[in-house]
Amino acid sequence: MAAKFDLIPLNDWGFFHLPPRPCVIAGPCSAESEEQVMETARGLKEIGINVFRAGIWKPRTHPGCFEGVGVEGLRWMQQVKRELGMKVCTEVASEKHVFECLTHGVDMVWLGARTTANPFLVQEIAEALRDTDIPVLVKNPVNPDLDLWIGAFERLYGQGIRKLGAIHRGVSTSSKIRYRNDPHWEMAAELRARYPEIPLFADPSHMGGKREYLKELSQRAMDLGFEGLMIESHRDPSCALSDASQQLTPSALIELLESLVVRDAATADERFNDELRQLRARIDVLDENLVFTLASRMKVSRQIGDLKKENSVAILQPSRWDAVLEKVASSAEGYGIDPEFIKRIFNTIHDASVAEQNK
Ligand code: PEP
Ligand code: MN
């Protein structure tokens, strides 16, 4: 078991109050202009949001896209602090970004998914933040590598940072899924299991990529026991210079937040129910993954069927199937599950595949 982190609890950062959940961080993908920042922040303040986000330097896939306004945007963030009394936060990806944030009184920073995947940058940022007291949130890396995520916490903790939190935003995938990123909730659940002291935020905006998915992803995060949400909000999302299709107006955001069903455990009985609910949410995630994997398998199986037909080869090939069964049975043993159980499941899968190929 890895060493625990001795962290300052979320409630002692002066940003959030738990319960109730979720603790919300909201604001535009990018700071675009003084008016856009101020108008959006005012809209958020009106719905009771106190922690404002905005990207100042944007990590874009292609050069030539809008790459953020840079330091000028930090002055608008200062104005949000001054005029609205909100806490402000942004993404840092280098020592220089940290320096500019500290100079301009940014209250909290986060490491983006591409940065967490790069230990050189994480180390550079951690060292630049040494001797400061601002909270640091770490997004999961773009690839599903839990150790890389944990390594980033270790590097920051190693420089004396005690206000740490995680933001789960899903991972890149080459599979065709409806979301922008694969939610891969298991990775966050595993982080929670190993380091329950790290507060968890979900970022349904970058996970879903489209407004229509934000509610279901936010609800799932609440069911899994996440403390908070980071959601992109823009005064006029359709005109946003980045991530236009996933941002919400402040009024759509409050509608979403009010629709969430969130239960907080107070009594022992409720704690039991809460734990049960979280475990069931994990089972739901795993079941969804099973269905997705079975659907992908069926697709390949159909292709094999077509190939066999084109080449006049018999659909049913018992020797091949015996070999598959042996392989999965021995793999099951390695995972400590009954090989006979796995054989039964695979025989059912096989029957369905043959039926599909015979269509
Ligand atoms: C962001 O939060 O604006 C962002 C770029 O997110 P990510 O690092 O998750 O892609
Ligand atoms: Mn964004």
C-alpha cells in the first residue's frame, strides 16, 4: 500500500463548504475578453457559484486555433476577484505560467491532462509552486495510467503542497464512443480507494464534449461519491472561441445542478446506504463497459462471418472454438475466477456470434 498523503481537507481551503455536494468550479473554457469574463462571472455569482475558472493559455491540438489570451486575461481574473469576491483559478503548464499566476493573485491552479502525462513538466511546476499555499488540482493524464496521475501528486506533495485535489476528465480513446473522452470511471474509483484523502472533482464538460451529456455524467460523478464538479460555463456558448459545444450558460448550469440527486450520509445507516450506492454505481460502470465490449466483439465477429462467406468457409469451426475456450479459462484462473463459469459465459457469447454469422 502506498504511503498516504497528509493533506489539508477541502473544507479548510476557504473555497468550498461540504456538505452539500457538489462543490462547483465553473467558468469559460477560455478567457476571451474582459466583457466575456466579467459577464460570465457575474452570471455565475448570481447562481451562487464562488469559484471561477477560465483558461488563459490553451493547449490546442492544432496550431493556429485560439491559444488563449495570455497574461492580459489574468488582469480580468483579478477584476473578478476584486469586484465579485470570487476565487479564481486557471490551468498552468509551465514554470512561467506559475510565476504569472502567483504575480497576479490567482487563488488556485490546475494541471491539465496533457501536462499530468509529462513528469518533466509536473516536476517543473511543483518546484515553481514550492513555498506557496495555493491549492493545486491535478487532472488525470490523457492516457489511462493511474500511476502517472499518482506520480503527479507525489511530485507536488514532495514540494510541500498540502492542498491537493484530483479532477477526473476521462481519457483519450480510439474507440467510437458518444463522449469526447472515455469516462473510464474505474481509474477515479481506484484513486479514491487508494487515496481517500484526495478530494475528487469530475469534469463532465471535457468528458462529454457536448452539452447534452453533462447531466448524466454529473449525476454519475455524484453517485460515485465525488466531492465536486468543474463545469465550463460561458455567457454565450455558441460564440465561444474554444469548446463551444460543451459549455453551458449560467442559467443552464443552475438548472443542471438543481436536477442532480445527491445524498449525503449523516447517520450510520445512511453511510451504509451511501457506500452501497457508490459500489452499485461502480457496478453500473463495469456493466456498461461489458456491454460495450460485447458490442465491439460482435462487430468483429460479423466481419469474420462476411470473410468466411466470401471465401466459402464453414461458419462453425470447433477446433478454433476449443482453443478460445481453453485460453479464456486459463486467463480466468489467473484472475481467481472459476474457469467453468467463464466457459459457460463464453459458450453463450459464441452461440450468439454463430447465430449472427448465419444471418
Ligand atoms: C480545460 O480544462 O480547459 C482543459 C484544457 O482540459 P483538459 O486538460 O482536461 O483537456
Ligand atoms: Mn475546454
